[in-house]
Amino acid sequence: MPCRLDGSGSYASAAIATLLLVTLAGCCPSESKSPPAAEVFKPFSLEDDVAAADKGARAIATSNQVNFPVTSINDGTGAPWGAAEGQNDVYAAVVLPAPRGILEYRIWLFSPDQPPRPHLRDIRVVTADAEDPGGPAWRVVRSRLSKSQPFTEKVTVPPLGDAAIVGLELDRTDPNWGQHKIWGIACFSASRGDARNYLPVGTGVYIRELQMK
């Protein structure tokens, strides 16, 4: 039985411990250039997570791999969702019961194996007001991983370990921010050249959970 990602289960504790170890390891010198380090984040509680399926939010995505269903995006279990291989634009999002102005995200990363194989890299916060036949008409909202960084349309997620949590703060001064019904993340690999993951082989985009507040 999977544990819930509400900060109280053993899964959440292991995830936080993993992220702390990765952060400490990042203090050692390295010759390779890495993306800016993310702050250490805890998961949102079920009470605060408006994107949870238990709150009536419905997950949507461009596609999914076999055994990595779309419902895993917000079901609270930590089971991963994964997009099909390819170079097309990819999104993972939730349709909220009513429009809301989202302030922050929490993203649980999928980086299996040792050494870790991070399956998420360049992302953008996206929002829309309706599900169209060809997919939502996305608008990008600037965001940042750390308060020490500027808000940007594209954010590069650091190559952290499995179940590590990164947080995104949304720019409330962005003209696209506001009360919207659909919120998510997108990797515009086809239209804007975003990098999908850190893998030497394979183009999958995966996450374990997407939380919002």
C-alpha cells in the first residue's frame, strides 16, 4: 500500500532525507557545470494541496507510458506518471474544481536507480482556462526555484535524487498569472527547444507528484 505524500508517511520522510543527502553532496567541488541548486522543500499537506485528486482536481497530460498513468500526477501515492518517448511538447497538469490563483508548486521528482537517472529538466509553469480538442491553450507564467533567483519563463530543475522535492514560486506580477482553472508544468521540447531530462539515452519525462497551493 503506497504511503500518502502529506509529510506524515515514511515515503515523505525518506524523500526529505534523500534530498538532504543530495544537497550535502552538492557542497563538494565539481568540474562540471550544474544548474543552480534548489532550496530544500517539504511537501504540502493534504489540507493545503489544492491540486490533489482528493480535493476534486483531475489530472491531464499529453500522454502516458504503460503502467505510468495520468492519474498518478495527483493521486497522493508517489507512484510516477511518465510521458511517451518523443520530442513533442509535453505537459502534466490538473483541472481544478474552480478557478484559482496558484502561488506555489511542489514537484516530486522521479530519478530511479543508482546513480540516479533524473527524468525532468527544463519546465515552464503553464495555465489555461479550458480543455480544447487540441489541448489547452497554454499561457506561460514566470516562476523560480529559489528566492535568490529571478523569475523566468523556463526553469531548469537540478538533477536531484529520486523522490526529492523542488518548489516553484510563481510570479504574481506576470500578466498571465491570475484566477485560472487549469495549472501545470510543460516541457516545450519541440516548439522552444527545452531539454526533457538528464538521460544519455531516452526522452521520457516523468514526475511522482504535482502539488499546488
